[in-house]
Amino acid sequence: MTKLAIRNVGPIKNGLSKNKFIDFGGLTILIGTQGSGKSTIAKVYSSLCWLEKSLVRGDVTKDVAESKDYFLNEVMSFQGISDYFSEKSHIEFIGEKYNFILNNLNFNITEKENRQYASPKIMYVPAERNFLTSIVRPDLISKLPKALHAFLAEYEEAKDYSRSKLIDLPIGNLKYQYDPDDGSSYLVGESFRTNLLNGSSGYQSLIPLFLVTEYLCDLISQQDQDSSEVPLSVALQRRMMKEVKVVMERQIKLKKIKSLMDEIKRVQNRFIYSSFINIVEEPEQNLYPDSQKKILFELLKTLNSTPENRLVVTTHSPYILNFMMLNFQAGKLYKKNLSETSASEVEKIVPRNSVVESDKVRVYQLSSDGTIENLEFEDGYIPDTNKLNHKLDEINDQFSQLLYMDV
């Protein structure tokens, strides 16, 4: 499990009051008002996971990564948050292979000895994703934010992967189809086919999230089944083959032919994705509550597809937490000796392959004063102290107050 401690970065001030580290293992949910720092945490976490992978693969050396200004100008600039840092900023990151500490703008890296590393595919799904589906040829727009441009590249790959197929969407009884001949995406109903450009904002938000998530999940599953068929970039292929050549020459020179394949496999594994870190801003964006539930359970299904997968969600929706309550309760029922009829009824509410155990879920609540609170579960339930539920109670109280004044 990776961990992150963060203070005095952008809107975040004192950070987490108890047990200063935010845990990222399984599902991590970040809730809070606008500008409280949910995306800041998600972006810092994404950037540090990327840096750890780059160090393992040899994309960057430890000396370069620790050099002056590299942390801000290379690592954090990708997400556009370099300006969030000052000499008061403090970060501690406990990774799988490396630990990072930022203090007084000095960045230090410590490598963990004899630790295995499962190379992840890291995807940051920005809230601005519906921009990519509401205009023609977004790839021609100059100066797109780097993170949005990176997501666009994955979206284009996902569309090409699904070319001409009819893809069932989790909402609305519609299908998705990408036509490579005209380069357009379509919503397909029983008696119509319309360009996604003319679709609702809900579909424009959901489709890139759903398509990229499914594509990357399939990609990692294929690599697990046959690591000899790994779709790497040309640059990564060259780097991997260069390292394989060095290993072969060394093992042959030492006459350790028996261990040669094991050594080659170790090199190859550094370049193969064996897990998926999916970081999603506002999965509920522009969606009706029932649709929010369906896309959440799709994300949970992909989380469950590989044990090392991680899912990070930022949200303003009270429904997301309530749907997780359904998830936990369904998980309890699935463990019982249910009749076939009862199991079928539970499946209609929460699919079995979407169930996540409560001990694999963390919920953190961010406040406008820059603090972070861990909403610890009580017997598998999210406490009612969360501010999303408080707002619903507040509206009911205000309505009662207005009714009383009308008497």
C-alpha cells in the first residue's frame, strides 16, 4: 500500500490530523467542497507514482530527480500545480520501491532494498474530459493542458482499439461505436445512430472515462496472459532490448546460462504493466443518480480485475458514498448461503464482481480550512458525520424552518 502525507500545498494546510498518511490501496475516495484540495491530492499522488515508475524503468536517474527544480519543473508541472508549492510545503510518499520527501523545496529519494515492483499503468482522468467529446478534432488544439493531452492520447488509443465494434454502455440502453472511416464517435440506439458531438453532456462525460478504463483493463489482462505480446512504445522497446543485451552478455560471460531466462524475465517485467492505477475526477459528472451508480460499479469491477489495481475518486456527490454502503451490505450477503433467487436479487442491486470489502476502502474528507479528516468506518459503515450527508440534513432543516415560518 502506498501512502502520502501532504501539508501546505495549494489549498491544503495542516493536512491529515490523525495518522498523517493518506492510504492508497484498493479504493480511495476524496470528498469536499470546491477548492478544498481533492484534485491537488490526486494530482500529487499521480505525479509521484509516475516518478517512481520512471525511476524503476530508468527513464530518469535518482541524481537528476533530486536535482534543483526538477521536482517542480518536470514532475509537478505536468499537472499544472508547480505554483502550489513553497518553502513551507511538505510531502512524504511511501511507495512500493522508493520513498520521497519534500522539505524546504529540497527533494530526497530513498530506494527500498530487495523490494519487488509491479509496474502500473497510471491514468489520470480529468474532469475536463467532456471537452474532448464536444468538439471536432481536439488533437489540433494547441496548448491543451498536459494531463488532458495525455488523456486524449489514451482516449484515441481506446477508440482505435474498439474500432467499428458496438460497445454496450453501462447506462441508457445505448451502444457506442467508433467509425475509423470518418473518425467519429457515435451513440447507437435501437432505431437511430447519432454523432457523440450531438449527444447529451452525460454521455460526453461518461464515454471517454468508460472507454479508456475498459481498454486499459483489457490491455493489462492481455499482458498477464502473454507477456511476449507486449504493446510498448518504440522508445521503451529499444531501452528494454538494450538492457536485455547487457544481461545476456553478463550471464554468458559468467557462464550462468541456467539463470539467463530468469534475469531476462526480470528486465522485461520492469516494462510490462501488471496493474492499473485509475485516478478519476468526478465520475458522477453530468449523470443522473442511477447512472452514477452504474459507472461507479463499472469502475469497481475493473478495480477487482487485478489484485494490485488501485482506484482513486474525487467527488461532490452524496450518492457515491451511499452506493458504497450498498456495496458493503451486498458483500456481507454474498458471504452467506443465499438461495439462488436471493442471490439473483442482490446481483440486480450490486453485481458480485463490483463488490469491494470495506477494509480496502478509505474515505477522506477535505475542508475549506485546509485540513483533512479520515472518515473511519464503523462496523463497515461510512459515518454520518460526512459533510455530503450533512448538507442533505441541512436542506431538510432549512425546509422545516421555512414551513414553520409559513404557519
